Amino acid sequence: MQQYQINEDGFYGNFGGAYIPEMLYPNIEELKNKYTDIIKSEQFQQSFRLLLKDYVGRPSPLYFAKRLSQQYKAQIYLKREDLCHTGAHKINNTIGQILLAKSLKKSRIIAETGAGQHGVATATVCALMGMECIVYMGAHDIQRQAPNVGRMKMLGAKVIAVHSGSKTLKDATNEAIRDWISHPTNTHYIIGSVVGPHPYPDMVARFQSVISEEIQLQLMEQTGRDYPDKIIACVGGGSNAAGAFYHYIDQTKVDLIAVEAAGAGLYSGKSAATSVLGTEGIIHASKTLLMQTADGQIVEPHSISAGLDYPGIGPMHAHLLTTKRAKAIAITDQEALQAAYHLSQVEGIIPALETAHAFAALEKIRFHKNEVVVVNLSGRGDKDLQTYLKYADQFINQKHKSDAK
């Protein structure tokens, strides 16, 4: 019996719903009434699956990380979403949503982005389908994710810098929603994570569920069983984690581990660990856990990672965490950087800063001998090289000192 999936009213337990302004009511109702029939149709599924295969490059490999496995005395597999076209899992969702937008006869696409991966994935599918693309991005994120800004522009997208608030993901989302209110009839908003009003959290999770669908088949092939003991994924809004968890959320024998950004420290005042610091509230038209003051003002989050720099989490994850179905682990900026360098030098894979948080969690978990662990390697680190290079001397010197011993 399903316990953790969304119900017919758009809630995961106490979390979810659609708390929307009246101007958006027709758009949301249209999506709610049509999305499942469109997504389940044979025509949609044929187009979606073909693009995932021939354009995105799916299935992404499930790689047995031999040296990590030896270090942690477990069988550690990496789900290589970093090898998808555009370099992250985000493309799974944008392929699905651009096909949905075409079915709804929309001509204009808007999106928000933090780390830039969703913006690149949206610009990519808009170029593929010949549709207008506007991406809202915080001015601070534009500076720290310059390579992705360049990619979006090369793909033909208009990137609009957002200078309000903390100039990060929350503020970009606010501006995208304002745009949608101003252009309700011809515009589809491709939300990049399992956040926002129903049906977006469910819709995005469905598109990303291809990740756990493939994990089942790949684990069966490699281990003789279709489930791991643990799945580890980083969580900002939480789309990559939703995709990795999706087919296992009602299998309680599988431990679900959601890794959040603790920033400068959990209680430093510069953190994004919503499950610890958040309380129930409404953000971006959804009831969930969010970081807020006693009178309901949003507390600005902080993370070295632009994609985890969000004051809330998706309602699916809020439900999983508050019911103890999933466990949260908070990782600091410093721990994430160390994990990124470690993975690079042990397995020859440079991860995105978001993904590095998931790998840092390996240090905080006690594994049973030979248990099967899947880490969702949600993105590659090209976009973060500028940040990594700031800390290169520290971490490369650490490795050289360690090797010398």
C-alpha cells in the first residue's frame, strides 16, 4: 500500500497544495486537469522515451566505484546523471515539460535557475523545439555560475538578472512567478524542482523517476536484486533526490538519505539546512518546511552551492523527513569542497558542488559490510571549477601531505 506518494488533492501528508494568486488559477487548473492524461498517453511516452534515449543519452550508467567501496567497506554505486546531455539530471524534467507545453499549445517558456543547470536544460529544449526562452537567475548566482550563463545565451535564451533579496534562487523563482502572472495565456513555466504549486512537485518527480526506474534494472543486472540498502542524494528543492527515491519510497527496507547544505555551519546563521532549521509555512505557492522568522519572514539561506541555496524543500521531502521515512544529513561548505576533491582524486570524477554534498555524507554514515549503496551523482563540476580553484592549494596540499605519509 502506498503511504508516501501524493494524494488526489495534491498533498504529501500535510505538505503540498496550490496556494496561488487568482491570475494563475486558470493555468494551474489546466495543468491539474490535463497533465496525467497527457503524460500517460502513448504518443507522449513514445516522444519522451525516444528523446531520453537518443538526445539525452539514457540510460545513464550505474558505476561501481571500486576505490570508494574499498574505503567505506560497502558496495558503492554511482548513478551517473552527470553524463546526461547538459551535464545533470535537469534535462529529464525539461524534456518532459517542453513536450507537455507543446501539448497545451504554449508558445513561450520561462524558468528559474540557481546553479544554472536547470536554466541550461530549459534553454536546450527550447532550442530543440524552436520556442522562446526566458530564464530568471539571481545576480549573485550569475557571477558564481558564469559558464552556465554563457551556455544559456549561446542556446538562444534571454537571461534576466534578479537583483532583489539575496539575489539567488528564491528571488529568481519570485520573478518567474511574477512573469507568469503577467503572461498567463501563452506561457508555460518550467519549474526546475519538486517545488511550487500542485501539480508541479508530482509532475517533476514523475519525469525524474526515470532515475530510480533505471537503478532497479541496473542493480538487478549487477547485484541480482533490484533495490539498494541506501540511496544518498543532495536536496535543495529536491528533484534529483525525488527521482532517485521515487520507486523506493514505499519500500521501507531501503534507507533514503537526503543531504542538505549546512553552509558555514548548521547554527551559524549562514545555512540552508531546512529540515533542521525550517518550520511549516508556504513558499512559492506550496505548503512545506521553510526557514522563516517567528512572524513568517523568509530567512535568507546560504550555501557555497548555488543549487542548494534555497530556504525550503519540496513537499515530498518535507513529508518524508517529518515522518522519518527519510533521514537528513547536513554538510558544510568545507566538507563539500573536501568531498569534491576526494572524489576527483579517487575515482577521476569531478562532481558539481551540489552533488559533492552527497559524497560528503559518506563520512557521516556507518555502513554494514558489503551493503549496497547508491549515490546519485546528479551533476558534473565544470560549472564550479572557478569556485574549486579558489580552494585548490588547500585540498591539493592536503593530498600531497597525505601521500607523503
